[in-house]
Amino acid sequence: CGTAFDFHKEIDYMFLVGTEEGKIYKCSKSYSSQFLDTYDAHNTSVDTVSWNPYHTKVFMSCSSDWTVKIWDHTIKTPMFIYDLNSAVGDVAWAPYSSTVFAAVTTDGKEKKGQEVQKGPAVEIAKLDKLLNLVREVKIKT
């Protein structure tokens, strides 16, 4: 049974359907007898699916399994998984940024998620910052 859906913002025939079984189906109005893709998304019912308004390949889902997941619709595994330690009832993309979203959990708290940058360049920048702090301490003593 479908529990959530969202139409693509630019490809008007494509839409997503979240189910009670935790799956997300990518569908087309042109092919009513088959799914374009199936994602094994969550362990419990999918509460929300939402296309990113800035990146046409990206969508987000949430569930009572405590997770928010960010997907590229061309890949069957999530790009990012956020565990919020409480059932997630709804999520929404920020209107001002492609990487910021808000989530509401059953513990009554609002959570704001933002993509965490990763990779060698970020690690080098962190190391440089730490080394600069150490150098400043040495200079003062």
C-alpha cells in the first residue's frame, strides 16, 4: 500500500511512491503496468519521499525506522543516511539550499540536517587548522 508520493519537479511523467513495506518505487505515467525502479529503502513504512528542488536526480525519504536517506534516483543505494534516534514523521528540503533539510521526529524535536563535507581536501584542512593551533601555542610560550 502506498504511504507517500511526490512528482518530479521537471520530468512531469515521473513520480515516487513510498510503501508500508519500506520500499520506494520510481514510476512513470507512461508505463502504468511496471515500475521504472525499486529501492529497498527502509525497515518500516516510508513516511515521506521528496524530490530535491535544486538537483533533479536527488530525492529524500524518511521512516519510522529513525532514518532520513538521501538518494540519487539512478543508484539503488542511498548516498547519505542520517540516524536521528527517533521515528521520523516528515522531512522537507530547505527552500534556500540544495543540501539543507529539516526533519520532525516523534520525540517532538525538529532536526536540521546538512551535508557533511568529506574527502582528502577536508581532512587536510582540518589537520592544517589543528597544526596552526599548536603552532600558535608554541609561539606564545
